[in-house]
Amino acid sequence: MPDLSREQVQAHSQEFARQLGNAFIIIGWKKPDGTLDVVQTVHEMNPIEYVKAATWALNEVTSKL
């Protein structure tokens, strides 16, 4: 896959979230220069749904460290 800019990743993420409907997406990656980048997309989710989903995802990640 070619290197994508943060803006390109954000655009793809937004389109994918629109296709899913009620969705949130958080994508993080390590760039070739060793820095990290993150994009976040929220589509048609109320704040309570988003906080619950993000908390669950954070717990999943940290429990595997």
C-alpha cells in the first residue's frame, strides 16, 4: 500500500464510517520517519455511545500490553 498522508487516511476513514452508518474509527500508525500519527472519525454517534465504545477499545488495547 502506498504511503498516505494524514488527510488521505482521514478522508478514507470518513467515507468508510459513512458507509457503516453509526460508527467511530480511530486509526494510528507509525510513519516512515518513526513518528506516530492518529486520525479519528465519528459518524452519527451520540456522545454516550462514543465514550462507551472508545473506553471499550482503550481497555482492549491496554489489556494486551
